[in-house]
Amino acid sequence: MARTKYKYNPKTLSYEEVKLTRWDIGLKMLAYVIAAGFFAFIVSILAFEFVDSPQEKAKDREIEFLKYNLSLLNDKLEQAEKVMADLQDRDDNIYRVIFESEPVSVNERKGGFGGVDRYAKMDGFRNSNIVIEAAKRLDKLRSSLVVQSRSYDELWKLAKNKQKLLLAIPAILPVKKNNKRATIVSGYGMRFHPILKIRRMHWGVDISAPKGTPIYATADGVVDFTGNKGDFGKTVEIDHGFGYKTRYAHMNAYAVKRKQKVKRGEVIGYVGNTGLSEAPHVHYEVLKKGKRIDPVNYFYSDFTPEEFKKILEIAARDNQVLS
């Protein structure tokens, strides 16, 4: 920095030397330092605003990496959800049909999810929506896995009891198939009652046979009731387990006692004409979980497809019942 300074003197019309003091020089230097500092400050702000530091660039790369992997996670979750949906469909429509078990309810499959907002802590960030979506889908999948695992535990128990289940399902006629004197005369549905002279629901199948014809248990089970039962007259009821029960009405005599174990094909009584009955026959009913269902659907073990078709046609006729 030059220490000599000149100043124009209008009186003498010449430049005269001005001597700078240390104070003047100090002030000038201070001014230069302040200006340089201010310029550096402005440059720093601009740099921080528009130019990423190496650390920021590294963090940005890390964020992009995490976003990419979250996207891959959502894709994998979508694949897992499709697999779970397929498992649920097979469970309800194949496995449980085979074991004659009710499908898992929609409420049970969706149970245990929702309620309190468990994702509040994840909100408020730049990529919260991606994280929350992945967390929700993962929680739903985990809940579905728990329900499906319990369902398979139940199916495993049913599989172990499959032999017992098959023996417990009513599968034969309550009278001998080759008994030419035994005939299905009326089936399940609205029918005309010959004694009451009205149409009313007929909850079973009437099989006409001579008095004293043996009546057989249609599945393994335990005799739950023997005795007179109103319009049914002398009746035997058998509990087969797995929700199945059968009823044999209008008997002439019993061949079993209450709480006695019986096997499919074992004689439990004899055809009669007791109760509100017009002629000797057995009125036969099948109940599943307390609900009376068409017994004809359970005669499949006794007939060929052609014979079974004829049985269905006979049972479907809107005719007069014997009881």
C-alpha cells in the first residue's frame, strides 16, 4: 500500500503531498478487512444455498438409496399379499370344503388391525408417506399371517381326525339298499300331510318298509335319545360328533339304549307306525350343527351316480308324506 498521497490545491493549481498518519492507514486497512469479510460472508451464503457440501451430497445419496429400497420393499410386499390372498382362497374354498369346516370369516381375517393411530411418529418427514404405507402393509400382512397360522393349526387337527370325520358323516340309507320292499316315498321340502290335511315343511326323508324291517345307524356315533317324541312316535337320535346328528322316527321297537356307542350299519331299531303316521315307514333326518339339512345329499356311499340321480328325482317330487 502506498504511504504517499497527493491532493490537488486549487489555489496553487498544483498537487501537494499529503502525509498519511498511522491512524489513517489503520482505518483504511480495517475498511479493507471489513469489505473482504462481508464479501466472503455473501459468497459463503450463496455457496451453502446453491452448492452441496460433500457431506450433504453423501446424505442425499443415502436418502435416494433408502427411497429406492423402500420402493423395492413395497413391490415385495405386493407379491407377498398376492401369495397370502391365494392361501386364504385355498383355505376357504378347498381345504375347509374337504374337511367340511366353515370358512374363516372376513371379520376374523381383518381382526386385530386398526384403531389407535400407530403411525403418528412416522409422520412429518419428507418421505413419511412411503414409510407409513410400507408399515401399514407390513402390519396387515403380519396380522393375516397370524390368522392363517391359526387356521392351519385347526386344519391340521381336522386332518388328524379325518378318519373319524369320515365315519361320523351319515353316508348310507337307514334301511338296506337291496331291500326291494323299502322305497323312498317323500323327500325334504314343503309337502302335504295326509293326517293334518295341510302343506308344511317336511324336514327329512320318508322310507316306506314293512313293519319290523331293521333300521341301521348311518354313521358311527353315540345314541343321544331313545323314546317317544310327539308326532315322531318312537324315536332314536344319534350324535355322531363333528356337529352331525341323525334322527330315526316312527319306530316299532328299539335295538339300542341311550349313551350306547354304535357303528355305521349297526341295527338301532325296527320300522313301525308310531306317532303321527299313516303307514309303516322310517322318517329319517340329518342335522348339522343343529340345522336340519336334506338327507338325500348324504346317500352317496350307497348308490352309483345313475342310481343316485333317480333317488334325487324321487325325493324331489312334490307328493304326500307318510308323516
